[in-house]
Amino acid sequence: MSAPRAAARRARPSPWALLLAAVLAWLVVYPLLIVAGDAFRADAGAFARSPAEWGALWASVWTSTASVGLAAMVGVPLAFVFERYDFPGRKTLGALVALPAVMPPLVGVIAFQFLYGESGFVSRAIQAVLGTAHAPWRLQGPVAILLVHAYSMYVYFYLFTRAGLARLDASMLEAAASLGAGPWRTFRRVTLPLLKPALAGAALLTFMTALASFSAPYIFGGGFRTMTTQIVATKLNGDDAMAMLETAALTIIAVLVFVGIQKTEGDRLVVSVGKGTPPALRRIANPVTRRLAAAAGWLLTTLLLLPHATLLLVSLVPDGTWTIQALPPRYSVGNYATLFEDAERLRPLLNSLWMAAVATAAALALAVAAGQVVARGKGRLAGVVSALVTLPWAVPGTVLAIALAALFSVRSALTLRWVLVGTAVILPLAYTIRSLPLAGRAVFAGFRQLDPSLDEAAQSLGAGRWRRLWRVTLPLLKPALAAGGGLAFITALGDFVVSILLYTFDTRPISIEILSSLRLGSVGVAAAFGVVLMVVSAVALGVSARVGAAGVA
Amino acid sequence: MNDFLRIEGLVRAFPERRAVDDLTITVARGEFLALLGPSGSGKTTTLRLLAGFESPDAGRILVEGEDVTRLTPVARRFGMVFQHYALFPHLDVGENVAFGLTERGAAATDRVAQALAMVDLAGFERRRVTELSGGQQQRVALARSLAPSPRVLLLDEPLSNLDPALRERTRRELREAIARIGITTVFVTHEQEEAFDLGDRIAVLNQGRLEQVGSADDLYDHPASEFVARFIGRVNELPGALAGGGEGTALVRPEALRLVATAEAALRGTVTARRFAGGYAFFTVATDGGGVEVFAPHDAARIGDAVGLAVDRVAYRL
């Protein structure tokens, strides 16, 4: 019987695939192993006895859970309104509502501070109206954090639910209606179960993002610490071993939740209903209701765009001119001028651009290499490579940064460790690892849509490995590369959490410059940097969407 | 016989089953061989082994005596037309056809024009492949595989993707184009009609094994196995003793049965149904041993008649 021999022969992977798996493991798993190793040297008793540690851990878990609830409460109804009802301005508003997605986390946080903070726009307006000398509230602690999270993360629920609703086959709802189910029963028994995969996906994404959130707790936390800020504080206090233990604890929570949700819901994520005709938009007939719906939509959109507008406004105020007035007395483009005239000020922007570009290119290259292994192989290696590409997604940025800092601060070629901390290499490397799951998800999806016989056809026509990659695979993957590349680029460009732990002065990225400008009181310059970051992100996403659309034959 | 392409003792084993099991077939130069079999019979795997996309666990593939078993797909110089054509959607018709050429510049342009002319698509170079009809796409795929002048042409169910109305015409065009070029061709199909119409000879595969190879007449009149007898055409199962003697069961084609007077027949029954088919009809005759199908002149009997059955020929004896 030659069947076992045949199986053994096919299971033998190519040396290239093995090399790729090794490189990915070195980038993704090895740093975490170093953390685990160092964590064992920490005083676990001190960790277990410290109420501060348990408090931070609990804070991370409950704020993340609450963020999921709040984001769902905003995002899901919004999705239903935009997907089911027609009212004036629906298309434009529907697109604008997704805008918080292009706001880098730190920029969103400072925009919130400018808007709702103690000396922010809204509290000044209230002070002016009421004539009080004190701010009506302090934007601090868990409430502030949850506010920012709900604002920046409802987008996941909104987009996932809309996509889920668009895939829903109208005939199912009609079938339910013809069987005598009322609207509520149809919603509960048909719509909701069919949306479950989309909702589970959004919940997972929100929870992981909230758990890893650093900017909001860092700026607004005050005495309230989540695990991410606790780690950074411990690290800055010089207690490296304890920081490692905290990092390990956060990683364990993240991976447990990730695996847990994937196990229970992941299998069903693919079983979405096939192609169907989505339900027709319901036109609101009553003219009064129509106006109300439109007005509510516009009001909501204004509310969502206020942080963007505030940032723009503050960026136009010369430093020191806006003191107690409700509105700034003077405007100028001076902040932008200093930003572009002063070479030293321009540097962070250029740093961010080149580092994000390098990281995007590297992440895409790794994703394509991994995609080829995953698409071709049915063996265990394909599963391992796919998991390695996805894993960084479950690893909070703080954890990754601490892990890389530990791995690359020792020179020991034998254990594949070099001193990269403090060099220009470390940040692009960290960005690459963070962007890898985003690039990977898009590229893998692209590979799944590729007909394998196209590659075989090229092979039978005499094209070698590289010519096939260049002439067939890459051109066909263009939409996927554009989509994945766009996301990878804006993630790297707007990164704050990894940067703050790994940057060097010469390679400081734009987010670090925003923070130091704030600390120095140059609020207008910080805001100008934020606006530039937002514009570059939006342009990058726009370009990627256009390239992606043009790539579809 | 002029052995141009020879498959020798080919084996391809998957963990759960042997997809191709000790297959030996010889194809003459310029011959059109159809690989016919139900799904799972190993015909597609055989074609992929020939193309070089899979490698056999045992056996050899020879072209003009040269062993090509370990050669890469391109080094074998075989052309392949895929089931869904696998045209590159981002390249136009001309670029698709030129993809496999080693020539560049004017020589390539000429070769592309020639290949397109061969399939009646002259002047289609700058069309997008997505704008073409299914039949045209199939011909572009054929032109692309023929452009590098392969030694053998492999076709993987090239008609299955077309709607029935187009299929017959495309089949005729395919037959004419290949006859004009005179290339040795191996063609996979699960449609008997296609195999009979296109193949000079037909190889019937079942569970990875070769059941029989021969002309359509051979397979129909002299099936080499029970599988072939049952797979090709219709058969009735009759007790051997009633069909000219012998033990066991005899497989008899409907047209090899005659309706005769009850007195002369060892086998008797009642006509229960008649399906009209022009001058002839299929009669269902209920006998003690079950229903029997007889193909006879349409006026040979009426429903309810008691009839006798005479056996002219036995297709296969079990």
C-alpha cells in the first residue's frame, strides 16, 4: 500500500515555506516567549498581592466589555436606519458616519479633549452661558475613556451590521412574514440569528481594540489605570520584571478572549447566507417623519464630525491668543507654517511617512508569501502560517512593544537576538508586525478568490515562479493589496502605543511629536499635526479604494 | 501501433483512496482519446498527472519513448485547456495567447494572429476576455494552449461550462479545429455523447482503473466488463438460461430483444408502458423476473398485450 508513503511525500513542505514560517515565528511568537521567560523571574507573589495590579486588570476587562455594549448601542441601530430606510441625504450621511475610523487613536483623544475637556469648547460655551468661572465637569476617568471608545469603536458595529444586513436575503423576511410572523418576531427569530456572525465579529473587534486601547486611558485615565497604562507606568519606573509579568497577564486575557470567541462563533462566521436580494429600502412616506429622520441624521453626523471640526479650528488658533473667550479671537495658518518651514518640526511627519511606507511594503510582502503557502497547501504548515499572520492581531500594542524591547536589547546572534532598540530599524519592524494581520486578512481573501487554475495555466505555458507571481498573481491581487496596504499604512502612520515605548529622538513619529507639543503647551501645533495626520490617512485610504476599484476587471 | 503517448502503470494514491490505480493507455500520433467515467473515476487526476500538476506515486508517462514523468509541466510541452478556461482576466485576448510564447516582438504578434485565426477569432487581439461569450472564451483558451506548438493537447471538460444550446456548436468547432491541426489530444468528460462524438477512441475509467478502451462501437457491442455494459447505453438483466443458455445473469440491450408470439418464447410478460420515439418505441414488459425494456417498431404491441421475448444478442454475461 503506497498511500501512507504518498501522504508523507505530500506533507513535506518546500524549504521556502519553512523559512517563511520560521521568520514569522521569530517576529511574532519569539518576542512573546521572551516575555513569558522574563515574567517567570518576576515576583508573582507581589503581583498577586497588589490591589493596584488586580484593579488594573479588572479595569481593562470591564471597560472593554462596557465599550462593546456602548459601541453596539450606537452602531447597530444606526446600521438599521441607514440600511433599511430612505431619507434625504442617506448616501452622504451613511459614508460620513464611518469617519471616526480614519481618526488615529491619539488624534481622536486630543480632539475630544479640545471639544469636551475642562477648557474645551463645550465647557467654555456652558461657562459663557451660565456665567460660571469653573468648568462644569472634568473629562477624566472611566467615563471619559468609555466616551472615547464608544465614539471611535461604534464604527465596527455599524459597518459589520450594515454588511450583514446587505447580505440578508429579502425572501427570508418575506417567508417569515408569510408564515405569520410579525415584525418583532421576524427580527428576533430571523434577522438577529442571521446577523449573529456579523455582531460577534464586531464584538470581538471592539473588545480587542478596547482591551489594547492606550491613548484614551493614557490621556484621560488620571489615577484610573487599565493594564496598558499600568504596564507603561511600571516600565517607566524601571521595574522591568514586573512589567513583563503584567504584559504576560494582559496577553493571556487577550488570547483567551480571542480564541474563545473564535471557537464559539468563528466557525459560523463563514456560514452567512449566500447571494440574495437584499430587502428593498423602505421609503418613509410621512413628510414630517421624513424631515425628522433627515434632521436627526444630520444632527447625528454633525455630532460625529465635531471632533474633526474642533481639531481643525484649534489648529488655526495661534498659541496663547485664546484664553477665556468662548470662540477664538484670532485665526491664522501660522501653526501649519511652522510645521512645514522648520525642518526639525517637519521631520516627525517625514519619519512617520517613510516608516509607515516601509512597514506596509514589508507587511504586504510577508502576507503575499504567506498567502501562497496558505492558498496552496492543505497541510499543517498552511495552518501554522495562517495562525502566525493572524496572531499579532490578538496581541495588544503595548505587549508587542514591551516584547520587542526585551527581545532586541540583547546581542546574542546564537539565539537570534540583536540590539535594535535605539536604532531606526525597531519602529518599522514593530509597525510591520502590527500591520501584518490587516495585510494578511486582505491578501488571504484575495488568494481565496483566485482560481488556482490560473496559476496552473501560467505554469503550463512556461512561466516560472517569479514570472507567475509578477504577471498573474500580483496583478490579480491588486484590489486585495490596495485594501490591505491602505489599512496597514494608516495603522502604522497613526500608531502611538508602540511608538511611545520604542521611538528614538531621530526617528520620532508624528504621534510622539503631537504629545510633546501638547506637553510644551503648543496646542495649536499639536492640533495642526493631528489635522495633517488625519488628511494623510484619508488620502491614503482614498487612494487605496480607487486603486482597488480600478483593479477589478 | 504507433505509440506517441504512453501511460504505463500510473498510480496516484490519496490517503483515503487510490485516485488512479495502475493505469496503462497508449495514444497514437494525431489520435483523439476521450477519458470517460463517472465523477470520482480518476479521469481528472489522470489528466493532471499528464499535465504535470500532480506527480504519480508509481508509473511512467512517455512521449515518443521519452520519459517525461519527472519533467515540469512546461518542459513536457503539453498544452492544456482548463475546465473554466483560466483566462487571465487582467490581460487582453492577444496578451493571453502570447503568454506562453518564447518569441518576442513581431514574431510573437504573428504567432498570436495565427493561433487566433486557427480558432476563427482573427482580429480579436485587443478584446478584453471578460467581454467574450463562453464559446469565444473557450476558443481563446484553445488558441492560448496551441500557440506554443505543444506536442499533446489536454482538455479538461471544455464544454461543461457552456449552456446546452451552445454546446453542440462549440463541440463541432472544437472537433474541426483539432482535426485541422492534427494534434494528439486527450480529453476528459463525463458526457457519453461528447466522448462518442469527439473521441477516436474512448477510455472508460472506474474507481481509478481502466475498464476498457476502444471505439464507441466496441464499447457498445462488446463491453469488456459489467461496468462498461451498464455504464454505456441501457441494459436489461435476464437470467442466463433464458438468454441462450449459460449460468448467471445476462445483460441484454433493449434493441437486442424482439417481441414475439407467446407460444415461441421462453420468456413471457405483459406490456405495461410504451414510450414513443418516432418509428420505434420503448416497451416496458412486466415479466416474472421484473420489468424489461424492449426497443421495437412502435406498432409491435399495445399496452396490455401478452407478449413473448426473444433474445438476439447478449451484451455481457456475468
